[in-house]
Amino acid sequence: MAVILAMAGSAIGLGNIWRFPYMLGEYGGFAFVLIYIVATLLVSLPVFVAEVVIGRRSRCNARDAFVRLAPGHSGFWRITGLLPVLIPTIIASYYSVIGGWSLEYLVKAFQGVFSSLSPEQSAGIFSGFISSTWTPIVMHLLFFALCAVVVALGVKSGIELFSKFTMPVLFVLVVFIAIYSICLPGAWGGVEYIFKPDLSRMTPRTFAYAMGQSFYSLSLGMGAIITYGSYVHKNENILASSTGTAISDLTFALLAALAIMPAVFAAGIEPGAGPGLIFQSIPFIFSKMSIDMPWISGVVAVMFFLTVVVAAMTSCISLIEVVTAYLVERYHISRGKAVAAVSLVCGSAGILCSLSFGPLAGFTIGGKSIFDLFDWVASNILLLLMSLITVVFVGFVMKKDDVRDEFTNSGSLSLNRKVFPAVYFLIKWVAPVAIAVIFLTNFIL
Ligand code: PHE
């Protein structure tokens, strides 16, 4: 059970609260949401199952899992197995920058900054913060250090403790904020933006980014779920835990969008404003709340950012854990040393990402800032590539009987036995074709 919580902890994080709302604002509104939901159910969920199967069957870290399960231990799996080490390193670097932003906003909430602000003032606070040099870097390093300490303490004691209590609190807060946000004057446009059928904003990019977001949000295509899968107990139900995680992750994302988008419209913020979207709109919500409900707005603001920070931590912890598990098992070094090495690399790369919102804003590669480049390469390219390799591996390299055996707990779960042919079909044919097509779309846009 604890591993399931850890998997949900990995999945639910800034991907839902920060990335999903701004992505849907930038890449198609309703069309994005629609493709996101379909992609999650038909492609990401099968990929999730495939990762848990690989992890639980191999019982080892994400890189060696492929080598261990591949008959003949071919060199190909050795090389591709390096992706689960490279991708989390890239993601953790910039993820931690946004984790740092959340931490800064938690501090601001404590100080009671979010009261009686106009939309312009909220935007001003945000742009002043991210364009400065030092504070975002310090916050990024602080956030990373917090996560690194939890990982260094060991998977069980650290991660479980964190996931158990904060998720339900965050859930209640997001529902509360969503209801409040929808009731703001001028907010209805935001609800329509998400749910009113309108495909006019759909472009090839909508497909590419929605699919990438779906993998990102479920922590797929980089070894986190393989690593956690290797800790999943043999009598745990893979179908139930995968579906449970996917549905709760989807629900969180939609609720976060419902909390953010109406406020974006009420405040007159541009929906395609990019990564700063929630940091501009949420303070506006709390400011309004401080007038309507002065007795609770401060507490809600603090609790909200506190739980967001914890949700972000459980996700970042899973990223660090993947690389740490690999370093420890492969090079027989201590956990502490492995975590120190990861921290050094990600901490430094994150500094560059952080600076790309300020002093290095003018430095772009192919039209993308360093931060955008990290995010794009990881989410739109590497996660898809690794997911493609994963489903091809389970569909074509592993023996079907082994996959069935793992999925049905040696045939003991009757529902799993019944749905296995459909799930296997999705893993073997639907997911690879869909991922390959979307992957190529990225290059012809
Ligand atoms: N899924 C996490 C989130 O939604 C982010 C993440 C991506 C974590 C990839 C691990 C791996 O915030």
C-alpha cells in the first residue's frame, strides 16, 4: 500500500497544479483537455501498467531492469537503459526551480503579502521575483536540498511519511479554491475555456504537448514508475493501482485547471502567459478572498502553498530516487554519496534554468530559453522516446506469458485475467503507434 501512495505522490505534483493549467492555456484550451484525457486513458495508462510490470518483474533499478529482462542481455538495452538516468536528471534540475518558486510563495503567504492586490500588482510581484538573480536560485537550492535529505534518509521512512497526510489536504484546498474562483466576477470564461467544446484552437502542437503532458503528469517514460514498481509487493493488484493513480492524477489536474483558469479570466490575465500563470493568478484569488473572507484567506494561502510544496517534493524525490537507486546498485556507493552527486549536477543545472528567467533571458537556443529547452527536450522528446521503448519492450521483447503472469498475479485475479487481452493490445499496438506518430509531430511542427 505504501508504494501505491508513493506512486501517487510521484504523479501528483507541479505537473498537475502548475504545468497542466499553463499548458492548456497555451496549447488549445478545450481541445488540449480532450486530447489529454483520451491520451491518459488509452496510452498513458497502458504505459503505466507496462512500467510497473517491468519494475516488479525485474525487481531492480530502472536502467538494469531492461538488461535483466531482455533475453541475451543485448547491448541495445544497455544503452537505452541510460535514458532513465538522463531524463530524471534533466527534469529534476528545472522542476526544482519551480519548487523553489512555490517555496518563495509559501514564505510570501506567511508574510501575508497576498492581500488586496490588484492583478497588476500580483503580476509585478511575480516578475520582480523571477527576474532577480539570487532569491530564485537560493530557493531552488533550498528546495532541492529538502528533497535530497528525504532521499538520503531512505525510501520508506522518508517518502511514505510525506505522501500520506498532505494529498487529502491539498485536494480539499484545490476544490475550495476552484469553487471560490468560479464564483469570481468574469470567471465563467475560464470554465468555458476548459469545457466548452471548441476545437478551433486545436493544432498539431496540441497533440504533441497534450501527450507529453500526460506522460509527464503520470511520471512516465523515465524510470520513476519502474523503480517504484520494483518495490511493489507481489500480491498487489497492478490494474487497480495503475488505474487508481491515473484517475486521481487526472482529477487533480482538472481541478487545478478549474481553480486557475476562472481566476485568469477574472483577473484579465492572458491564458497563454506561460510558466508564470499560476503564480500570477493564485495571489489574485487570495487577495480577493482577503476581502470576502478575511478570517480564513491567510490560512488558506499558507496551507495551499505548503501542500503544493510537499506535493512538488514527493515528485522531485521520485526523480532523485531513480538516479540514486541506479548509482547505489550499479557502483556500490553509499546512498549519501549518490544523493550528493545527483544534487551537485541537478543543483548546478537548475541554476542555469533559474537564470534563464532573469539575467540569461536573452540567451536562447533554437528560440527556446534554457528552461524551455530542458522542459521541451525532456517532456516532448525523451519521455516519449522512453515510453515508446518501454511499450515495445513489454509488447515485443518480454514473453506474453510473463507479462500476463505479472499482470494477473499468476492468474489469481479474475478481473485482471479478463481485461488482459485489451490491455496487452493497447500496450503492444495502440500505444506504440500513437507515441511514434506524436513523437514525429514534434519535428515537423
Ligand atoms: N509527475 C510529476 C508531476 O506531475 C512530475 C514528474 C515527472 C515526476 C516525471 C517524476 C517524473 O509533478
